Amino acid sequence: AQRVTQPEKLLSVFKGAPVELKCNYSYSGSPELFWYVQYSRQRLQLLLRHISRESIKGFTADLNKGETSFHLKKPFAQEEDSAMYYCALVYSSASKIIFGSGTRLSIRP
Amino acid sequence: GAGVSQSPSNKVTEKGKDVELRCDPISGHTALYWYRQSLGQGLEFLIYFQGNSAPDKSGLPSDRFSAERTGGSVSTLTIQRTQQEDSAVYLCASSFRLGWGEQYFGPGTRLTVT
């Protein structure tokens, strides 16, 4: 069965430090992976999708099929990065999506 | 409108009552999605519509849940005989075409079943 695992419920780092939010998936097919973010009192929004291989707000994520991972990284954290981050996997011929349990990122000044 | 809107923003209901949650997508968006966000289950996908059609209803938690969309616009999510475990924030999203990376989310309806 397909599964998305985000092992850290809470990640706290200092401003300027590197950030890595972990995401591992389990899926026998070809994965389509996303990162969504929800800032405090704001709506859920897409941050990244693996297909586009882009950098958004300094964040990048690389799909590693060997390790079945899609970790989210940023070299220098900023206070405005504090938010809830969800990793998500689209499956079943792109008709369904499953989310990880989320990681709350807190950036300390 | 400027974005996806949902109503009501908050709903408190007694166990056993039926509730209707409404979603107004962005004008012109053909795809519409419902999600549930709860402490116990995290973020769950429920159902999506392409136009007025929902190809797969298997994500709905039970047969007490139903959803419809009319005129390719407004959608309602109905929960019959509400239970305490239905308490959650129900999110709606829409996109111009079907695409998981192209959704605009609404503010959610917080449902509390007492």
C-alpha cells in the first residue's frame, strides 16, 4: 500500500542554519510527489512539485527513487519559513493523493 | 470571486444531525477537491470533481458522506448523522484543470460535533 512518512513532527532550527525536512514514500508505481505548506492563519498552498525541479522561496526537493525519499531542503533558514509542511504522493493514475502527517518547522531568531 | 470561498467558516452541531458544507470555487475552474484535516488523521483527500462528475468516491470516509457539484461551480459536502469523529476542518480547493499541483485552497470549514 502507498504511504508517506514524515518522521519529524517538529523541527526547530536557528535562523541562517540549513533545513532538511524528511519525507519517505512507499509506492510500487511511478511516484508524483509534492510539498505543500501552511503558514500560520493562511491557506494551504503548493510549495514544490518534483516534476518541475524548481526552487521556490529557496527550497528544493530532489526525488531519490533508490531511497524512496523526497526531502525538502533550504541552505539558510529564515524566520518566515516557520510553517507546517506536508509531503504528498499522487497515485492511482493520478486520481488520488495521500499526505504525510506533516512537520512543523520553527525558525528561532 | 478573488479566491475559493467556503461556508460556513465554523459549524457546531449535535451528534446525529446532518450538516451541509459549501464550497465556491474560483470562477472558471473545472476541477474541485475536498479534503479533511483533523488532529487524529492529519490531512486526508476525500473526493474530486471534474466538472460535475466525481469519478471516484472511495475516499469518502463512510456512506454518511456525500458530495455533489452542480453547474460546474458550487459544491456541497453533506454529512448525515454526524459523529464526534467527524469533527475536523474541511478544506475545498479548485483548479483550472485537473492537477494536484495547481490547486487553490479555501479557508476551510471547522466542524465541531458535540
